[in-house]
Amino acid sequence: MNIEEQIELLMQGTEYGDEDLKKAMTAELRERLIFAGKEGRPLRVYCGYDPTSTDLHLGHTISMRKLRQFQDLGHDVTFLIGSYTALVGDPSDKNKARPILTEEKVAENAETYTEQAFRVLDPVKTKIRYNGEWLSKLTLVDLIRLGQNFTVQQFLARDNFANRLEKGEPIYLHETFYALMQGYDAVAMQTDIQVGGTDQLFNIIVAGRKLQEALGQKPLVGIITGILPGTDGAQRMSKSTGNIVPINSGANDMFGKLMSVPDSAMGIYMRLVTRWGPQEIEKIEKDVDSGEFHPRDAKMKMAGEITSIFYSDDEAKAAQENFIRTFQQKEIPDEMPEFDLQPGQTIVGVILAAKLAGSKSKARALIDQKGVRLDGEVLERGDAVFPHPGVLQVGKRRFLRVK
RNA sequence: GGGCAGUUACCCAAGUGGCCAAAGGGGACUGACUGUAAAUCAGUUGUCAGAAGACUUCGGAGGUUCGAAUCCUUCACUGCCCA
């Protein structure tokens, strides 16, 4: 791959919110790549992760995909665990202050986090470091010196702070430390390239670069990846909005969730999550536009590609077949949870016991709405004794084999 | 430290003594339509009861009243202004 092709790939799916900034970063990236080629030294690339949760979803993997692209091009990638920054809680992606985690919890989370991350990254080529390594050594004086590089106005200009200020919501002082700490990470690792989401724009472009410059280093190049919308296609994928595609919930589930993503979000999913490069993606989009490729089939291809990143190719293929059978041909899926019927148990009782509804009222409502079927027959009376063993379907996608 | 305002269901938000299980919106769920897409239409959304109805809920605790989300006291939390 020549330099321009590398740049095209590495800038795929980036989002700077400002053309000039993007141009500047592209130019600096080019400069670095040329430099690296001449010196014969790989670029030092990192992305930081706060192990605040352990259930990773597709949104978490975007920056990992980007790191992987650097890895595949032979660069030196560090997976930085924000053991110390997690203690503060990043204000960037929330409009509320985050609860502070304990050190034990952070260590515990880090383990499951990296294990999942290595489905995207190359484990052999990845360095893992913890930012507590250097942040724990900073003294109050050091912190004050770091703080001298920034003004309060710069912080207040950030979207999430400005919003909260306007809405009259609290902004805690310690939240402003976060950017300083992250900027110092870049200094401590003598970073060439830092990868992060648009929510990290300030932390990367302002804090990291400024501190490096102040401390006599060449300011890093920020690769700012776009935000992945959730399965609703609109809001950012996040656990609290409930629109996530978890990476650990099985191939069938992943495939199905990806198929439920609106068409409008396909482009960004392809750019941010798949292993495909710019040419492949453009071809798919062109064929869909011209009507040669049915959007549904394009989405299936995408869902298959993504599923096979996290599971084996065979599992991905099986998930696709299962999807076609269940939803396109309306047959029952080959795998579903099982339930042992107790004598005398009512229909509502079974739904409740199998946790297909949260309360009796909800279960009754589902039955009233004709949302409950047994072997394809709509069940009318919830209080009746469960008629006979069979496949119970609640809503469109929940199945239960009652024995 | 002082003054003022606020805290309502998953979220936003109306409600200022009975007609309040609590308007409206969002979200979620179900059905129709479909490509399990989007859009659209109809419905559901505290718990229990087959219906009538009963019970628990409006930041926490206590009180006034026949009756409180609404009034009083107190505590906690948040914001704004002043220092």
C-alpha cells in the first residue's frame, strides 16, 4: 500500500467536525508516515480505555479497529488502560458526572476488557500499559504546572461543559483534571498518533498536543473516529439508551441486532466496524444505489462480516441461516431456551417463570395484544392452564421451548 | 456562610387540598404493513384481581386534615445570586 492509500484507509470514518482541522491532521499524518518510512521506525500509536464497564459493545470496538489498521501497517500499538483516569471518570461522553470506581474494580474490569478487545486487535503485536504507571507519580506541584497550560475558558468552551452550564447542571472541579491526565499520557508515552472518538476531541487535540509541545515533544496526530449510532440508527450506541450490539451475546444475537439497524446507518457501520477498505465500501454503496444490490442483502453481507470478526466464519454463516429461517421464512429458530412445564401452570405463569415478562400485568397485556403464540396459534386466555408442550413465542423474537 | 428556586413514574415535563395511578411528549413494548429496516396506523406502559375493585407510588422522615403529589416542620441533594 502506498502512502496515499494508507492515509485514505487510516482516515476512513474519521470525524473532526471541522474541515480545516481534518486537513491539518491529514497533512500531519502524511508527514509522520513519510518520516517513519525514512527513519525505519514504526509510529507509536495508542488509544486509552477506561475500564468502567466490562460488557463491550460494537461502539467500543471502533477505535480498536483503527488501532488494528495501524498494526497491520506495521506500527507500534499500545492499548492503554486508564487505571487512573477511570478513578476520575471522563466527563466527555456524559452530561452527568460519573461515579468513581474503586481500584480493585478497575483492575477486575481491565482483564475482561482486554480479552474482548483482542478479538479485534492482534494480541501478539499489542502492548498493554496502565496510566497509573506514570500518573501515580505526579506530585501536586506537577499537576499545578500542567494546569498552567490551560485556561478555564478553554474548558468551558467544550460542548459538554457548556451544555451543563447552560442547563444549570453540576460540573465538578475534578472533571477538569481528566483532560490534563489524558494529555499527560501522551507525553509519558512520547506518542506519535492518538486514536479516539469525537468525544475525545478536546482531550486529544487540545490537551495532548499542548502538553507535548509545552514539554518539548512533537505534538501528536489525532485520529478522531466517528461515533457509531446504535441499533436505532440515531443515537450514539450506549448501554443507557439500550441500543447496543453486545459483542459477547452470541453470533445469532449479533447478526439479528445488526439486521435491525436502519439502512441509513449502514454506511457508517461499514466504515467504522468492518475490515473493509474504502474501495470495497464504495462499491457496495454504488451497487445499492443503482438497484443492483438489494439493501437487505447488503445489510446481510455487512452483518455477516461483522459477526465473523467476533466469531468464527462458520458461526457467522450459521447465524445468517438462522436469521433467514426465523425471520424471512417465519420458521422457528433452531436454538431457543427450554422450559420445564410444571403441572397446572397457567400460561401467564409460564411467561412469568421464564422471565419473558416483568410482571403478571405485563404478561396479561401481551396476551391481550395477541402477542403470545403456542406452535403458531394465538393464545387468548392467560389464566388458562398451559395447553400442551410446544414452542411458545412472545412478541416477534422471543421463543421458548416448553416441555 | 447568607438569600432564592427546585427534587413527580424509564427520561423530559404538567399538576398547588378531593374529579390523581397522576396531563403531554420521548422512549420501550404489542399488533397491522414490511426487508425483524425506515416511515405510517392502532393499542399497551405502577402492582394484584376475570370485571367491579383493592393496594403501593410524586426526594427521605414526621405532622396538619375526614382526605395530601399539593399545606406545615425537618433532613438530604442540585442550581442560581451574594460573600
